[in-house]
Amino acid sequence: MSDPGAIAAQLAKIVSPDRVLTQPEDIIPYSFDGTAAMSQMPAAVVFAQRTSEVALVVRWANETRTPLVTRGNGTGLAGGSVPSKGSVVLCLSQFDRVRDLDRQNLTMLVEPGVTTQAIFEAADAAGLLYPPDPGSMKISTIGGNVAMNSGGLRGLKYGVTKDYVMGFELVLPNGDIVWIGNKCVKDVAGYSLREVFIGSEGTLGIFTKILLRLLPKPKAKKTLLASFTRMARAAETVSAIIAHPIIPCTLEFLDSTTINCVEDYAAVGLPREADSVLLMETDGHPAVVEEEAAIMAQLARDHGAIDVRVAETAEEATRLATARRSAFAALARVAPTTILEDVTVPRSELAGMVRFVQDVAERHQLRIGIFGHMGDGNLHPTFLTNEKDTEEMERVERAFEEIVAETVRRGGTITGEHGVGLAKKKYLADSVGALNVEIMAQLKRIIDPNWILNPGKILNPPALKKFAAPQAPARTLPMPGAGAIAP
């Protein structure tokens, strides 16, 4: 179905008419996400506020063969929520309540439109911790975090989003509603379906409630910032810290380009002459934190740090952390277009990979800032460019192709946390192998035979018949013990 008027009329029967947008001036903001140089106007935008509405919209889309693209606040960086041609955007940003916080089981039940920051603050107020902290956590929504399996600065010690998802309510492509998972710490019954849907980028189902695992809040934290004249020395420091063995909650780096952009933007006192800085944080019992902070500071000095700053107050720690958390915003001020990429290599390869990116920038006459998660080998080459300059954008494309090829050669992966989406699907087979891609495609065909949900993301959709067999009535399959969870 492609007529916006007919689409609006049918969707208005499911949700109130004021929650359906079709006018160009209203839907332009939903034609793109946080990915540079990618956009497509949708046929309509519909806002759902409860599971029953999501299920009805999905069923309508499946019956009418209308592509459906789910969206939160549009912070994705791989084109995952960019509409496909003729699609309807299903926006869940108004589906945004924290429904339950269970201190006995250390869980929180939330709706998909709740921001990551709101989840962190709700847990913090209860003396608990929700660890995943993507750079966009103030505005990114948990539904998108789960769909993309987002990471964050605390990923080295605490892991990524999937490590904190105990279960979820899901709307399947035919409108069925199913619970997967529960509050049990141990559960090995059958295939791990949670792993199938987490990180599937909205191509296999739509999350409508998410059950999160919480942790006790660490009693203390210490933040340090070390400066180096060579990136290799920062990488050697990271290796020494982990070999000690210490697993900090944060090990982040900025290169010289990013350091100077951050100083221009936030003036946090970074040494402009440094080739790189390393942000280090340890948390836990106060005595352990003091000991680990002292060891990390000494290891940094032993490996050539020209300066090591140790935050003495919470305010100073926040200022030091700002150096990393403001990196993207600082770089984005430099040029009209900022393309934030995401590749991961084994930790041992990170320093060499940074040097390779710097060489690529020089050879292609591009400005590339590099920052990221040194503790887990995840770096973010950030192209400072202008998408209206066709010749320069061609150089950006060639440069990134070289970076991807080198990443794979070094045993890395094309994405550590941003996802595949539209931006990286052409590299997927090179990264994981053609057979793995075919297995993914088979799974997609089984779960979503009409390729309704987010078509064109991760995988290219096949040619489909215009009409398919009628679908069975939608069913709701409740979570076991769902009576213990707020409806």
C-alpha cells in the first residue's frame, strides 16, 4: 500500500488520528536517523503507546505488505531506522514507562521508549546499577539499545546490553505476541531465543516490554586520565593493566585530532601536545578501588605517560570523563558532515589499527578523528567531511573500504556496537562468511516470510510475490509467571 491517505485512514482505526502523520513537514524528521548521508521519506509515521496497538499495526502491515520500520529516538549510526521506500515508521518513543522495579530479584521491567538515562537514574535512585552506557544514553531508547545490542564505556568490565536482558515481550511479524525469558538467573530450557532477537535490528520482531537485570551499585569509583606522546604506549599500558590483572570499568582513548577538538569544544584541560589520552576508571569496594587506581597510575607512568591526573572529587571525575563523552559532539562541530564509524579488533591489534587509520587519512587527504574503547579493541574512526562534496565523499568511501578490509585481516569485526543496518551490509559476508549470512537469511525467511519488518537492513530482501496466503489469527503467548510482572 502506497497511498498516504489510505494508509492514514487505516492506521487511524488502530490508534487515534492525532498519532498518525502523513504531511511532508511532519514526517521529514523521521526520514533519517543519526547516520550521515542517509535518508528516505516514509509514507507515514504512526505512534504506538501499548502492545495491543503495536500488534495491530504489525498485523495490518503484514496483510497489506507494507514495510514497517520501528524507531525510537533515531540515534542509530548504521541507518537501522532509516525508512525504506513506501514504508510506515512505527515510532515507540511515547511507549515510555518504567513499569516495575523488583529489588528482590534485581530486575526492572520497562517499555521500549524509555531512555537509557532514565533507566540508569531509576536504578541509581534504588541504590542499584544498570551498567550499559552508550554515548547517546541521554536520548537513546532501550528498545533501540536491545535491537542493536548497544555497548558503551563500561563494556570492558560489565559487558553490553544483551548481558542485562533477562526477557522481553515481542511482537512477531504476523502480529503474534510472545514472552521470551523470565526472572530466573539460570534458564537453559531449549534454544536461547533471546540471543536470536537481541541485536536483530528490528528485522525479526518488535520489543514491547523488556525485563532488565540490575546490579548492586559499586560503593566507590576512581577516575584517571593519562597522556602519551605515542598511541602505542597507551595500548601497552592497557595490556599491562589487564595482564596485572585488573579489569577497569572504563578504558577509553582519544587521538590527537580528537583531543584538540574536545579542547576547542569543552576546554577540559587536555594536553594539546599529546598524541593520545587514556581515560581509566575503576569501581567497587573503596579499598580495592584505591589500590587499583594507584596501580593503573603507576603502570601508565612505567609505559611512558607524560602526565597522569587522578580525580580527587566527583566533580573532577565528571570533568575528566567529559573528555571522552563529548568526543563525538566536539568532532561534529568541525565539518558539515560527521561520519562516525565503528570497527573492533583484538586488543593486541588496536595500536596498529589506529596507525593504519591515520595512514589512510593521510593517503586519501582526509581528516579522521579516532576515539573509542581501548579496553575491548573497539575504535571509532570519525570522518570530518562534507556530504555535498562528491569527490571528497568518494575518497571517504574508498578510505573506509580499506579500513574494513584491514579490520577483517587483523581478525576483527565490522561493527562492535553500532550494528550493520544499511551502512555495512555490503561488508557482512567478508566479515562473518557467506554461509553465516545465508543462515541469517534463512532465519529471516522463517520468522518474517513477507520481509515486512525493516526490510533491507542487514540483508537484502529477495523478490517477493505481491500476495501471500492469509495469516492465522494473531495469538498472545504470555510469559511464564507473568502474574508477578505488572501487565
